[in-house]
Amino acid sequence: MQRPLVVFVLFKALGITGGVVHGEIYRYPISAETIHLWLAFTIITALLFYGGDKHLFPQDSFSLKPAKTLGRFLLYFILFGLSWYYSFQHTLIPQNYLLEENAPFSGTIVAINEKPHQLILDLRRPDGEKVRVKYTGPALDRKPVIGEKLSLSGQLYIPNQRRNPGSFDYQAYLWRQGISREMTLRSADDIVFLESSEGKKILEIIGNRAHSLREKMVAFVKSYATPTASAVIAGIIFGGQDQLTEEDREVFRITGVAHAFAVSGTAVGVLAGTVMVLLRGWRQWQLPIWTSIIITTTVLMFYGFMTAFPPSVQRAILMALGGLIAYGIQRKVDPPTILAAAALTILLYNPLMISDIGFQMSFGATWGILYFLPLFHQWMNRSSLSLYLKAPLAVLALSLSAQLAVAPLTIYYFNMLSLSGFVANLLAGLFIALIVIFGFVIFVLIFIWETGASWLLASLSLVVEAVTRILRQLATVPGSALTVATPSPLLILAYYMALILGREVFLNNLSPKILCRLQKSFLPASALFLSFIVLTSFFTAATVKVTFIDVGQGDSILIETPQGKRILIDAPGPVNFPQRQREEQSRESFWTTHSTARPYDPGEKILATYFRHKGVGHLDLVINTHADQDHIGGLLYLAQNFSIGQLVLSPPPKEVVAYEELKNIAELRNIPIWESPVTGKDISPDRKIALTVLYPLANTQADKINDSSIVLMLQYDQVKMLFTGDLEVEGQEALTSLAERKLIDLAAHVVKIPHHGSKYFNSTFVEETKAEIAVITVGRNNFGHPSPQAIEAWTSLGADLFRTDQHGAVLIESDGQRLWYQTVRFIENI
């Protein structure tokens, strides 16, 4: 079947993808993942240019003549290039939006999002800039509404870019919504409502009405349903997981049904179908077809305003509108063409949505259902199964079709493969439909018969509680979800190509000639691929990889040894920092919200996420250099949620609660504890490298926690790296004294600068290290870290100096003879 619009949209989407990836290279240094992404992109482009032509121009078309071939491909290239350029320009944030300001400004509210402990306002400034304001103070005197003008006093700051390999790019996420800067306010005095003589626009009036109605509905659900049920019902109908507890979020994530809170096409489809049935489903009277379509469209658009139009709702409403129009003109609907038209509409409005997770998951799942569901239906029609078996199998087939399409995306973005998801989604499909249908009925009854609505809501609440309990049980089954490393884009491409090829072969859609070619080329291609892998691994030298992870104000270093062992040095936890620094910590992860009272924990939000990205579930050795919270706090979460081979500790000179808690957790989980390793002891779990303890010295007692820091020297053949914790002047002087007497050698190619670059250091210690690369692990703070004196001392030594607050994570790799380094961000050496 000819689908020219589908191919046209694919060409445009590929061009937009090229521009977005180009913007990624413009903003960040090239990494292996970027190279793989480019290779995958090139292969897909070549395949589309090769195979897409026949879908745009039929075989008997005049345009298919050889003389026209060059012209057609020129047309493709122009479309591709213009889309590339257009999207690349959209990725660039104006330079005047990349400055921090501390001055009052005014703006008009364009969006409102109320969370349990936070009010989020998106404001449009007079110059067109869109700013996100997060207010976490006491209740305001009046509720803000869309279209209202405010005057705000506070600091505008730049959202965080990507900080670690594979981490979330919060700045890019906000820019896709047109938001360039943020502001955090905690005092009602900083917000002033301005009187405006301008009348409100019609869209602002509709938005306010929709928001007000949504709040009324959510309040009603909270009044008559249990907390769990109200959070689930409101989340599925209106989208979002803000009302859920952390535990329930994890349950829905593990069981693979978190997609239910993205407002899928189910809600839009049920709403559109219900309205059309009410308007035209009666024999006695029916409204005219186009009148019914206009009313249904109005209801869908109003529902879109209530959900704030996330990508899934945009896609679902556009597809529903396409179906309604086709129904109105009495034409058969072609779902793939309608899907392509929906994607084209969204991408024309905002090309950056191509990289939005919600956009990809929504369109991917819909494509999977359209492409793979007929395959399952054909199999079921051929089988002799009873009707009672076919009904649940049809629901399972629907879920499986969607999961086949989005499974690689789920693994790529969330590093999780939910094995329990196949069972959970069989239940979830019926569960979502039930909530959507009865939810809308309840909301209608609120205005007609509130008592009846409360009775129906109480019944629905019981069902939601029962299903949630089942999902909780599924989540506790061992192996219900597997942590998977982020796959290469090339591997994802191979998965989709194999899936599509398998489907086409099963349905006999490939000609015998093509099948013969595939059979002949399969074995040589497989042999070539395996030979490449073997030769690459044979000629590639074993290396040690050290990553200075960007965790804000604190230390965390991951060492990956030549034999594949993993060593973690320190992990910061929740800290009672001054106010400005808490703001920095609060925006370090996209997944961090104020919906619970749990403090922000870098061990959970940054390190666990980074380890999932790498597929790390076991740490062979964990070392806590000393018991300061910015070095030990995150280990409590990691010790409870990751397998640890051995824990090395340095006892503090005074009692520290976190230290005792960590020991208790280790004992409960049977993790071997090694306190106060002897000076000179090699504690490496890998025989190919040495990890020698240099400090604390034997028979000495530190007066300060910082001076109890374990100092380590890593040596791999000719390359040495020195890790110093928060060693203060006294400890540095002790090591310097030993070095001057030739009892130890402090010379190292790489040095982790002590105590985040504090101004208190020993200059002779700096000279003794002879460092070529010096790394400061630091975040925004009020302690003056790093100090100008420390920066001057290490740079005057001739060392290349890197800071995690500016460079992001610093990755260093060595084969024992040479060093390579890479940073996550583009920043010149200090």
C-alpha cells in the first residue's frame, strides 16, 4: 500500500534528528555513544533513501522515469537538509538567556502546575523569554491564574546541563518546552500580583477554566478515595506521578506500568468514543454527524487543556481528530497515515519534540500496536482457541505489541527490563480502561448527583487498592526487573531491523528473490561481525578507567580495573547546606521533586542512576575515606540497594551517626567490613593494579574527621593516581615528611586535590605529587571551594586542572603506559 505521507514524515523526522544530534555535538564533547548514534543515524538514512522512493512514487508513475531519479533524490535531500538546519537552529539557546541575574522582573503566567509541596509557574517575559518559577513557601494570598501578570524578586539561574555520562540533560528538557532559565522562591513577599488593563485571551480563559475544573475533580477524589487510590486515579486520568509515594512509584516502574501515568491514547479514545456514542448512538435521535464531530473535538481539546497537552495527549488527540474527520467524510481511515500526520503536526510546531521521551514512547507504542498486532490476530485466527482464551490473549497481544516496540527505549532511558511487565500489563490494560471510563462518569456525576459520584468513587477506590496490592506483590518477586546497561544505538537499530525482518518473513511479505539474498548473506555477515569483535578484543589493551563523578559538593570516584572489578571511593548524601546550595542540589536531577519529605540524596539520585546506566549491580570494593556527610551519606542508600563485596572504613575521631548506620546496614546485609587498613597495605581486588594505603599512619590518632581520610595510591604498570579524600594540612605535612625521607613516593600522574580545593594546603605536598592532571571534585558551595590559592598552586605545577562543577564528570583511562582523559562538558582548562 502506498503511504507517501508516512515516508515524507520519516524523511523530515530524520532530518530533524540529524539537526538535534548536531546540536548535541555542538554542546558536548564527542563520546563513543555519540559516534554510535551517528553511525545508526547514517544507516537509517541510507535505508530510507534506498527503500522510501517506491512509497512516494508508484511504479507506473511518470516521475519514476530514469531522467527524474536525480531530481527526486535532490528533493529528498532538500527536505532532509532544511529539516536538519531548522532543528539545529532550534537547539541553540540565545546567549542572553545563559546569564544568571539577580534582579526583579515581570511576566505573564502561561502554565501552572501544582504539586503537593511546590507550585510551578511558567512565565513569559515581555522580551519573549519563558522562565520557570518554583515556589515552595507558605500559601499565597490568592491563587494565580493563567494570563495573570506577576512581579518576582529572586535569582534567575541556568538549569543544569548533563553532568555525568548518560545522565539526564535538564537544560535540554526545559528548552524543548521553550524554558531557558529558572527561579526558586520561598517567600510570598517575593511574588507581587500586578493589575493589568489588558483583557484575557480566549485560550487563557479556557486554560483557567480547565485548570480550575481539574483542581475541583482532584479535590473530590482526594475527599472520597484512599490516598493511594486518589493518587492513582488522578495520575492516570490527568497524568503525572506527583501524588504517588516513592515506594509506589518504584512499584509501577518495576512492573512496567508507569506508562499509565503519561495519559495514553486510552483516555482520549475512551473519551472520544463515549461522547460520540452519547451523541449518535441512539435510535430515536441522533445529532448531525458534523455537529457531533465538532462537539467531540471541543471536549477533547478541553481535556487537552486539563492535562496541559503532554506529547502523548497531543498525539492521541491529533489521531482522534484525523479519525473523526475521516468518519465525517465517510472515508476509510489509514492509521499509519493518521499517525504520520499527527507526528508532522507536532514536529512542525516544535521540532525538538523528536528527542522527548514522551514523544518517542507514545509514537513508538502506537506504531508497535499498528505494526505487530495484526500478526498476533492472524495467529489467533488460525488457532482453534476458545473465545474465553482469545479475549485475554487479545489484551495480552495489544500489550505485547506495544512493549516490543518500546522495550529498547525503556532500556535505553531507564536501564530496566521488566520481566513482570508482561503479566502486569495484562492486568494494567483492563485497569486503565476501567479507571478512565468510571473516572469520567464520576466527574460528570459530580455536577449532577454528588452522592452517587462518591459511592461510585468509593467502589472504584477498592478496585484500585486491590490492583495496587497485586502490583506490589509482583514487584517483590525476585528477578521481576533486571537492571540493564544503556545499549548502543547500533544495537537498538539491529533489534528493530531484526524485528521488522522477522515480521515481514512471517507474513510472507518478502519476495523469494530478497529471501534468497538474505539467506546467502546471513552467514558471511555473521562471520565478519564475530571476527571483528574477536579481533577488536584481542588487539585492545586492558585498561583501568577512573571516573570522577559529578555529585555536586562531595566526592565519588569509580575505578574500573583491567579485570573488570569495580571500586567506589566515597558517596555524598543529604547535607544541611546553606540555602543557595540546597537550590543547586534540588535541581541536580530531573527525577527529583518535592512531592515527599525525603531529602535529596546524591547516592540515590545521581550515583544509583549512573550505575544503572553502566549496568552496575555489584561493587567489588567500597571505600569510605572518612565519615563526613559529603563522603559517606550516599553509601547508606547504595549499601541497601547494591551488592557490595567489601566495605573499607576509616573510624572517625568522634561519634558520627551516618558511620554507625552504615556499619549496621553492612552487618545486616553480611557485607565484610574492614576498618583502619594498615598503612602500606594493597587493598586492590584486582591483581593487575595496586591500590596502596598511604594514610592514616600507623599509631596515630587524628583530631579532625578530615585528617582521618584514607589516602590511596593506585598504580597500573607505569601510571600512578593519588586519591586524597579531605586530607588537611596536618596530614599533608605528615605525608610530605615521609616523602622527603624517601619512605614513600607521592609522585603521581593524576591527583584528586584534597578537600575540594580548600585554601588550607601544604605547598610542598603539591610539589611532591608532580601531578600532570589534577581534579577538584566540587559543587556550588558557600565554603569558598575551590580557593584561588589552590588553583594557582596546582596550575603553577604545570598540571591540567579540571573541576567537576564546570567540566562535569572527568573520565581518565590508562593502559599502564599512557593516559587519556575526557570531560562531559566543554570547558577550557582552568
